[in-house]
Amino acid sequence: MTNAIPFNRPNFSPAALDAFRDAVAAAHYSGDGTFTKACHKVLEETLGVRKALLTTSCTHALEMCGLLLDLVPGDEIIVPSFTFVSTVNAFALRGVKPVFADIRPDTLNIDERRLPGLVTPRTRAIVVVHYAGVGCEMDEINALAKAHGISVIEDNAHGLFGRYRGRWLGTLSDLATQSFHETKNFSCGEGGALLINDARFIERSEILREKGTNRARFFRGQVDKYTWVDLGSSYLPSELLAALLAPQLAGWRDIQDARGRVWDRYAQGLGDWARTNDVRLPTIPAHCEQAYHMFYMLLPRLDVRQAFIAHLRSRGVNPAFHYQPLDRAPMAARYAPQPDACPVTSDIADRLVRLPFFNTLGEADQDLVMNAVREFRV
């Protein structure tokens, strides 16, 4: 049957569509125009980061992190096994070896207690992922990194406008990345951003993003011509995409409030059913303010999860599972992973299911989802 309620539905407000038309009329389609600068301003002023730069994707922002840290073949990064492949690919492309870390069974974030045993003399960075927009234990992670002289990168694709101990996610490390893919809270279809918290990376990040040229300095009048000065690539998104994004970022509080209402209705409406059926709902530590990126549930076993997904689809509801363990992926064999190195990840990947969740999910449709869920018995 046709799924009446999709897992995700991208939405652009009238303001975003007006901005898009204005960008078309202005006939400036390449990057770093008025709307790109507006996005930068919101991110910099709201989060307090030293510099924000829109990129063509979160993947490309992560690639820029690898370039900024001068990672070379033989270097290692520590990364959670429970993440999207971009978190690893961005560094593996430079010959860097990923060392996979297991996750916590509560927040599903990288388990900071396991990290000391993974650090080697070749470790250059720890890449954390704030899963579902809930902060990793950054105080412990940063303390470990400082003790070993290594960098921390936040893959904050899920976590824009979430907080950890009162501080914005994406501001707790040397470098952080954002995603504006169509499944994210704020979307332009495909897009991302690099957040720079260490000022020593600012000038070079502009060069890398502009194909290895000092073009940004030229447009600021700091040089009389620009030329090739470093490695780089074309990481600038089109001004048309920035036009779709800028009004969303300007109205970020309204979007977050709307998503918070959807999340809270799920939590309140499904709490009793979950307890009765041995299903676990998300864990949000008291010191974390989540970004309301998704609503997931952990079913007791893989066969139950599969039956549950089939049940919801038969009722016109389209759920989704999530990441598969990267340490068990075919590509991981190139890096000689330890067998069963991430048992929590393997267990969680088999049991997790995500419910439909998007900015414009109305109460009537959400009630249909919850009624379908409550019909299921483990």
C-alpha cells in the first residue's frame, strides 16, 4: 500500500520560496552572496563561533577538517562505529586509518570510557557524533584529547541548536560540521557548514573552500589579485541553496519549538505502550538539551523490530531503521578491525527504529502514527 505518512517530508516556508525567487532575480547564483552571508551571520552570532562557512555538504565540511589538520596516510582518527559513512570517508580519502569506538547504551553516543584504550601514538583526532542531537560527554573527551595533544572534531549533523551543559553543540571542539540535508531540521536539500572555534584555522579554511586560492582576501581588498596558494576544492554551495536556508536559520526558534512539540507528543503518547512492551524510548541526560532531530525506539530484538516495521507499513506509516555498524562493513576489512570490537553498536543497530518526524508533521497524522504503534504487541 502507498505510505500515507512518510518518514520525512522536506518543507520550505513562503519566506524561503520568496528568498529563492529574490536570488534568481538578483542573477547571482554562485556562492558567498547575500544569502550565504546571512546564514554565516546567524550561525556566528547565535552560536558564538569564530567563523562559520557554508559548504556543499557536511561530508565536504569534514573533508576540510582533514585538510586543516594536515592528516596524512598512517595517521589515525577515533570515530564511532554507529554513524553515517561520511564521518569516516572524509578522512579515509586522505589515507587515514579509522579506529572504531563503541557507543554508550543510553545516549548511543561514542563511549568516552572506551577512548583511552584506543589512543595510540598515531592518533590525530577524535571525531564525535552527537547522535539524535544529544550531546556526547564532551568534558571527558576534551580532557583526554588535551592530555594526548590531539584534536576533537564534532560531527554535529544532528545537533544544531542543541546544548551540552549549557553550551551549544558545535562549539565544544576545535572544528565542527553541520548538515543541511533534506532530512535535517534545517534544509536546503544538500548542504553543510564548517564551524571554526580555533582562530588559527580561519584564514586557511577560506582558502581550502575557494579551490586553494586566496580569493576571499582579494574580495576584502587585502590583496590586489588572487592565486593558487594551497590545496583545496570547490566547497561553496550555490547562492540559490543559501536562499532556501537563510530564512529557516533566521527563524530557528520557531522550527525548534515545532519539532519539540512533535517529540514531546511522541514521548508522552507512547510512554505507557513502551513500558508494557519492553521498548526503550530515547534517553536525554539532565545536562543535555537535545536538538529534536529524531524520535527513535529500541525494540527488544531484531525479529521484533522487523515485524514492527512491517506492521507500521501495513498501516500506511513509513518508519526507518538507521546506521549499520561501520566496523563490520566490507570496507572496514581494509583496516584490520578487531572482531566484535563494538558489541553495543551491533546490538543497537539491530533494534533501533525511527518514527516519522519532520517540521510540518501535524497532530492528526502523528496520532495516526501513534495509534498504529499502540496496535503492535511484542
